[in-house]
Amino acid sequence: MRRRNFTVGEANALLPHLREILAGIQELRGEVGDRTDQIKILDVIWGRGVQDPENPDHSDFEGHRQAIGGAVREIERLIREEILGLGVRFPPGGLEYGLLDFPTRLDGRWVYLCWRLGEEELCAWHEVADGFDGRKPLTPQVADRMGKTEPEDAPDESDQPH
């Protein structure tokens, strides 16, 4: 599988768009949480009886369920199309903590430029196997060596098991 090889400038240029996408995802997650709380309340009051179409709160219950399903589908679409579709990686914890990884090449190997919501621009990177805990400062000297074009047949060893 081919990965996009981001330069620091290319990744930084995407941050305004990605901030908007992450804000939208967080808003949808809030809606899912609120509606889930409402379903829990209906469950405490009625138990399984709320699923009966004759129940006076059934339409509210179904409305919450449908809205949750729609919000989850929209979150999945935003991640698939607006994050992964750009070649950006959503690492473990990405949804909860606003973490994104931008694949890049450094000295012939794949690494990730690492960004967290709240950071003005990219300021860290890490080895593929290290994750967020292995973040290193993105110095100008390292940044200049990132995203250099590799030969077309360069393997993408970031997908290899470690």
C-alpha cells in the first residue's frame, strides 16, 4: 500500500481544515453522548417496555436511536473521507485526544509527523512503532530532511508487523 509522503509544510497547511473536521466530530460525539443519556433515562423508567410501539415514550426512544445512528455514520464518514482520505492517519486515541499522524520519510524510513489538537502547528514526530509516547521535537534540521521523495519502488515498511 502506498502512503502519502508529507512534508512539514504540506501537513501544516492541512491543519485549519483538520481542526474544523475534528471540531465537527467532537460536536457529533457530544450529541451521541447526550442522546445516549436520554435513552438510559428512558430505560430506567420503562426498561424494555420503551421498545413497544404502544409505549408513550417509544417515539422519543426511536428518535434518539436514529439520531445516534446518523451521528455515528457521519463521524465515520468524516474520518474516512476528510482525514484518512487525505492520507492522514488516525492513531489509537485520535478520536478522544485529537491526535493525527502524517506519514513522512526521514532518512529513508517511514516516520510520523505527530499533531495534537491545540497545537498551533506541527512540533513533534515519532517513529512508526513508538506512538505518541515516543514523540521527539521537530527541529528545523529534522524538518528539512522529512518528506523527501523516494524512488517509486521504495517499500512502505510502516505496514509491516513489528
